[in-house]
Amino acid sequence: MRVSSAVEAVSAIGNDEVIWCQSMAATPYVLLDALAEVAMLRRNLTLLQLHTERSGALCNPDLQGHLRQRAFFVGKATRAAVRDGLADYVPIFLSEIPKLFRSGDQSLDAVLVQVSPPDAHGYCSLGISVEATRAALQVANKVIAWVNPKMPRTHGDSFVHIDRFTRYFEQEAPLPLHTPAEQDPITQQIGRNVASLIGDGDCLQMGIGAIPDATLACLGDRRDLGIHTEMFSDGVLPLVRSGVINNSQKRKHRGRIVTTFAMGSQALYDFVDDNPEVAFLDVEYTNDTSVIRQNKQVMAINSALQVELSGQVCADSLGTSIYSGVGGQMDFVRGASLSEGGRSVIALPATARGGEVSRISAILSPGAGVVTTRAHVHYIVTEYGVANLRAKSMSERAAELIRVAAPQFQEDLAREARELWGLKM
């Protein structure tokens, strides 16, 4: 049923309902503003989500008892709320979320989405973020949609018929934009170090930010690169235009970029609009290790907040303070390892807080979450070099990691390796 406003659309949601919200740059933020208003007249609503954009209205303390956020991935909008006990964080692989919905392990009553206008056959597109929303659409009783002419029409698992919508309204509004991160000498050097591990014909997985962009900027002389990733951003565009990324060597979806969401500039959104070269697929599929491994030479590039001397990687918290989430890092680290000729990289600056703290540490901070285990880690890259931990002993791992730590911390790390781990350094 078509309605005239976002408030009228979300008014279909009743007490005690569990709601899934499409996430990332496709966040239906107009619906979320309306939900914050309507929720004051409801009780015990639960909003499930990943990273959301422009969703600050949901962090109003007055919503306690009316609506509570339950985040599978914590972002800027929910970080303080989780810290203050006003929202919940659920650690989980991103690939597992659709399974929760489809199995019924996670009940779901309603879905909020932002979609493109319908085509001649009545099909709208989820646009730049499919992730777990496709699964949510399959099981929820109510679907509340914001039809936005600014939403790109993407190919793959993104299509939903307008008849599926319980209520929808139309409004043109801009999508959230993420301009490429500024480069500095540290990120540029990390990018060069990561790029040194990438060869012709590799199939890449990478995220968003300065380090992935710095890495991609160094790949202009490579040939026949492919993309099978959880997400991508603007850094791939020059390589697609130049033919470096052509997906010609992939065994799965040859000739196509595979992703589950994209986030970046308007140029990126224009690139994916009605582009059959890009397939936006269900995250249960894109992040499935049995799918990832079928491509040869998979190169998974991910980041971390902290790495300790045995190789354990913390990527979701600063000690006990939740910063982000598990996401798909482990899916791709493992999938790359199982791929023919595959390997994985964890890339991070060697220090934090302006050089005051080493991000390579003897042990993880108390409460820090291990996202990638020491048994799975392969390469660790900083601005000081590349550490290869594959098949290395504990002492060898420590030596490799100390070598790529900031020089001012290397002596202390060696001493701590001896005292805390009993390693011969």
C-alpha cells in the first residue's frame, strides 16, 4: 500500500516487534527518523542492524522501554549507545546472519528498506546493499519501503517486487557519501607493502579506507585481477577503467565483480547503477568459504586494531570497549587459505595515539576480542614491512612481528616475549 509519509509507513509496526534494517550506505534513514518518532507510542521494539548511516535519532535515551537497538556490527552511530548500555552488540560472522533469519533462530516481524523505483515489471532494487536484507525479506511478515529515485538499480540478488511491500512511500533524497580517505606517508607505505604480495590474476577481497585505497593505487602494472569481496569502494574504479581488474581469471562469476554492498562516492554509485558487470549477492553466499575457495589465488586484505606476538588478531574491540564487529574477516581469511594459491593479509599501522602505543603487543589488552586466530593468520603488514607467520613457531612469529613493529617498541617487545611467553629472543 502506498502512503504519503515515512511516519505513516512505519506506523504499521506494532508493539513487541523485531525489525531488521537494511544497512550501510543504503540505510533507510528517513524511515529510521520516523521510527524514532513512532516508537515513542510503542513498547518493546527491537531493531536489528549492521552499520547504519544517519541513524542518530535512535540513540535518544528517551527511547528506553520503547525501542532497543541490537547491532551485529557496531559503527559510529551505535558505539556510544553500546558502551553506555543503551544498545546491544551481538558478535557473529556476517555470513551467519541470513542463516539466523532463514532458520527461525532469530525471529523477525518487519523489515525496513530503501529501494530504487520499480521497473516496468514492478521490481525495485535494494541497490548498494544486499547483505542480510535479502534473507530478511524472505521471512518477515511486514516490509516497509522507502522508494528513492537516487538509489542505483543494481544486479544480482537485489530485486524485490513492489507487491511485497506492506507499506511504501516515495521521496527523493541523497545517499550517504564516503569520500576516499586522505593518504599519508604511513598508509602509502603500508599500501606498497601489501601490494608487493599481489600478483597477476589474483582475486581480491578488501574493505574501505586509506589502506585498501593505497594498496589499489599501487596495482596499475598488474594484469587480470578479479574481485570477490564483501564490499568495495572507489579504489577499484581506476583499475576497472584501465582493464587491470577484468575478472577474467575467476572460476566463479567470471567477468563480474561480486560483492554484497558498496560504499563510497557518487562516482561509485553511478558505476554500479544498472551495471551487469557487478553482482550484489546475498552475504551468506559471498562470504561462504566453500564459494570463496573456488576462485584461485584469492588475496584477502583486512585490518586490525591490535595484533599480539603469537599472531592473534583483535579487530572488533579496544579492550572491553566494542569498536566495530566480527564482520567477514574470518570468512575471507579462511576462504583465501583454502583457495589454490590463496593467502591473506592483516594490514595495520604499527602504532596508535600519535605513535604513543604499539599496535603490535606482547599480549592483547584485557577483554580484547580475537577475530582471527593465531592458527589462521598468514601475513601481517605494517609500514615497517611484511611478517609471514605461516607455519612459524611461537618464537619465529614473535621475531617476525617485532621486526615490523615500530622501532621504538622493539626492545620492549623482545623483553616481554621472553618474560611473558618464555620465548628465546
